[in-house]
Amino acid sequence: MTCQIVWFKRDLRWQDHAALAQAAARGPVRCIYIVEPGYWQLNDTALQHFEFIRESLQALNSHLQTLGGCVEIHTGEAVDVFDRLLKETSFTEIHSHEETGNAWTYARDLHVKAWCETHRIPWHEYAQFGVVRRLKNRNQWQAAWEQHMQAPQEKPKDIHFASKVNSLPFSMHAPAHLKHNPLHRQRGGRPLALAVLRSFLNARSLGYRGGISSPLSAPDACSRLSAYLAYGCISMREVVQMTRAHIEELPPQASRHRAGLQAFMSRLYWHCHFIQKLESEPEIEWQNMHRGYDGLREESFNEAFFEALKNAQTGWPMVDASVVMLRETGWLNFRMRAMLVSVAAYPLWLHWQPVGEWLATQFLDYEPGIHWSQLQMQSGTTGINTTRVYNPIKQAQDHDPQGLFVRRWLPAMRNVPDSWLFEPWKMPDNVRQPKGTDAASSIQIHTPLVDLSSATRSAKERLHALRKNDKVRAGKKAVIDKHASRKTFSTRRTSTKSQAASSQMGFDF
């Protein structure tokens, strides 16, 4: 019996799954996921990513078992796995969603395409987000996004599975070398994704506007859907359609609730806008979007500063607390993400690429298309965005005035008096080590790596001097033509300040 292969990648669901629906309409299917050793050797992968995928696949497998099938877990490079499958069964087509991943997955897909052409096996790829393959003109993008979001969800009707694989056990083991799996991270799977979405639509979105900036309120005010969207436990179209339906059902007096959901909708749009950048120019993962900025920071990378940042030892409490929270949970709200990259790029003058690889391993919701675009935007190398520099002292004053956040994640800060909360390195000796105590009991505080004011000023001067260069200014138009947004999203009814925040680091929603 011939069959269709459904290749699951970052689309770990069964609802609104075009590849599964189209394959099932053509005949019996085999659903597969490939654990690719080459991928899990990359610098932007981590154990938390693997475990989230495993949990999501377990949920997918449980659902398929109720229908008489399963998801097969294969280990090996993709073309080798397809070679083996072709020898043991007669499959006629491969179906999968498009993937806008990193350079490795892009090269992998080219190899699979060549393999399919050699073996004369059609490979059907379907849109995953509002991202357009081979987009010729950015002016066409917004209409294409809206068309995709309004289209009916693709639901498989009757699924017939290849009989020989119905009872395969689920087995998926993480490579031994993988590190970093936060104890308090979100768990994967479509049922959890739906529960999180419903709790946000029904209640938590009331605090969305005004609640997502502070790391104290953001864990509840944000939708917390970013990881589920990154791995496709729920589709973007499902989220957009459910959110729009919820807005329509709200009574007229629910203005706060409506405003929160409308602000959330704007971020869903920007989510795809940024992934489109990587789809249109994969090179932005490793080279400056505006090539006129080549050499800006690359040759002066300070490894000691980088290690201090990764180990939460910069001396700025808000920065170090954010690093610890991210390390312990796999998540951080958008403003604190932007602050981390800003501190790395300006006062510490670190090139965005190594910083981006480290942050990719820390973010459970690592989405390459958003990640690399945002790293460059926050670092000032796109050439088209306003310079955004976050002062970590001001961020603490604005968003953690009582020190609740930094004291939670930095135990040493619990002994710091309120008057020295924002600049604890300035504490006099008699405060740091009260009279009658020994040195071992003194408050241990890191001194900032650099003087924040002078280092930031110097960094901005260097960047702005480059922007005045005639060649750099001349190259700006090409970047705008290829990547800049063309229109204001029609459902956004936010202030100018809120609109700027919509395009900041992380897209944790």
C-alpha cells in the first residue's frame, strides 16, 4: 500500500494543520518527526527546546492514537531518514509546513528538495504563519497576511494511517551533550497551549495594556503563547481568529478588555512581519542587515564582559535579575529582553551575534525569524530603526521601584537598604558591613563593569558618527525597500509609545 508522509517540524498540533489535512485527503499517511543530530549540535539549541518538543510530540502522539495512528520518531539526518523510509514502504509524497528557521534548517531543506527531485517524489509545503515564500515586493505582504488569517482552518476529516505503524511506541531521548533545561519553564503540548490561550482571552488580557512592561506583572499580563506558537502547538491563524471572535463578543462596556486584546492583535501582526525579514534575507542570522555597519563591534568583543553578562555579574541589579529569571524560567518579558540586548550592545559594546546565540539557548520561545531581526534592531545595525538605548537604572526605577523583582532573583539584594536599591555599589562601607560584623557577613555586591553614563554616551557617538557616513546613508534605502513595514496595522488603536513598544525585543506577547 502506498502512503503519504507527513513531516512534522515546528507545527506540533493536529488542528489547522494543512500538511496533515492535505495528505489525509490523498490516502493513508505516516506521521513522522525527525531528531536530527546535526541540528542539536548548533550553538542556538538547548535541552529546554528538546524537552518542550518532546512534550508537544507526546501530546500529538496521544491524540493520533485515539484515531488509530501515531507519530513516528526517527533519528538521523533528514535525507538519510527518507532513504530508509523509501526502502521499507512505498510513499508517494511528502507534506510539511514551511519553516523559516536558522541557516542549518534552510540548508537541510535544500538537501531534502534535491533528494525529492532525484527520487521524483513531490514535496508539498504549506504556509505556517503569515509569511510569504519568494515575496517579490514588501508592498504585497500585509494583504497576504490578512488573507491567510481570514482563510478557513484546515481540518483533516478522516485520517487513514499506514497499518504497519499504528502500534509503534513513542520513544525520544535527548542527546547527552545538551544543557540548560530550567526547572520552572513552561511545558509543551497543544492542550496546555489551548488552556493558556483561553485563560488569556477570558481574563488575563484585562491587564495586558500597562501590565506587560514590568517584570512583576508581565508573567500574568502577557499571553504566554510565544513558545506554543514557536513550536506550532497552536497555529497563528487559530489565535487570530479566536481573538477576533472574542473581541466581537465583548459587551460595549468592556473597553479595557477590548483594548488589551486589540493591543495583543497588533503584536500577532508584528510577529509575522519580523519572521518575513529572515525569510526574505536568511543572511541576517550572521551578518549585519545593513552592510555599512560591518566591523562596528566585531573586532572589539570583550569576552570578560560577555561572561559577566551571562553569569548575572554586570553590577546593574535589573540586568542581573533579568538574566537569573531567564535562566530559571526560560522566559522574560519584552522590555527586559530589550534592556539586556541594549546593555550588551551599548555600554558593554558586544557584537550581537554571540549574544544572540547565548540568548537563543535561554529563550524557550526562540523563534529565529523574530530573534535575529530583533537582535539587530536593538543593536542598531539595521540602519533603518531609531536607536533604542535602555538605561538599566531607570528601568529599575520605573518598573521595580520597591525592588521586589531584583530581591526575588538576586538574594544579595535582600540585604540592601531601599535608599541604595538602584545603585548598590555606591553604598558606604559602614552600610555594606555594619559595625560589629565580620567581612564574611558583609553585603556582596558586584561593581558595574563600566561607568554606565560615559560608556553609553561613547557607544552612541560611535554609532551616530557611522550613520552620518555618506555610503551608510546611501545604503539605507535598500534596507527599507526590502524590510520596512508599509502600513499601520488597521486594528491597532494604541498610542505612539505603545506602537513603538510593539516592535521591541522578544515578542513574548
